Amino acid sequence: MKLSRTHYLDASAIVKLFIREEGSDTLQAYFNKESDFRTTNVCFVEALMVLKRKRFCDKVPISDEEYFSACDQLLGWAHKKIEIEDIEMKDRMVFSEVEKVARKYNIDVSDAFQIVSVKGNYFSRFKSDSKPILITGDGPLAKAAEMEEIRVWNVREKPEPDRGN
């Protein structure tokens, strides 16, 4: 029997599902064969902002069609294929932990929210195949998450996530 595990997508991974980038093909194949994908509400909005930047600010922007298609797919998959977890951003205790992580690893607050969210998952305390995995294309986030003993798959470095702890 195959154990189900939770997959947390950060904004960089979400964008790779809709816009062709380094690691996109590998992530899309994995996404199509696995289940239980989640992201935080912060990462969901950040993914929309990245798509906006790619359309309106990049030197070589994506087309209107790519932009609207990516946004439409992302919004369509919200709560169907990707569950959006509402993190308590207003909770002072949560933000204190987020700030501590952000300062410790010199990462942004959005990435630190992702780490705190994954660490708060019930299965995070176990050393097994069921332990959640953070999927990212962001090197500094991947390194910080590993330092926090979170299972990480950097799609820009490995063809598939490691099995086990």
C-alpha cells in the first residue's frame, strides 16, 4: 500500500506548472501522477504576482494568452487539485515564528510563512514516507527548509523528490 503524503508548493513551483521554465516538465509529470498538493494563501497570491511580473515587467514578457491561461488554470485548480491553506498571518505568535525563521536564514517573509506552515503539518514530526514535502525552485528557500529538517524537492536540482526521511 502506497502511503499518501502532502506536497506543499511554493510560488516558484506553482508558476512552473503553468509557465515553461527550468524544472517545469519534471514537476508537471510528478504533479499529474501524485495527489494531495497544498499551498498557503500567501504563496497562492505570490504566484499570481509572479505571473503578473512575467507579463508586465520582464524584459521578454510572456504573452497575454500565456498570462491569462496560466491565471485561469491556477484559479481553476484552487481547492480542486491544489488545496489552499489559510495561515494565520494576523496571529502575533505565528508572525513571531515567521520573523525568526526569515531572519535566521535571510529569506523573505513569504518563504518563512511556507516553512512555518509545513512544520505545522501533523505528519511533519514523523520520519517516514508520509512526511510532507516542500516543492520549490527557490534555492535559498530549499536550503532554509532543509536546515529546519523539512523534506524538500528543488525541482531545478533533482528529477524527483527523495523517498524516505
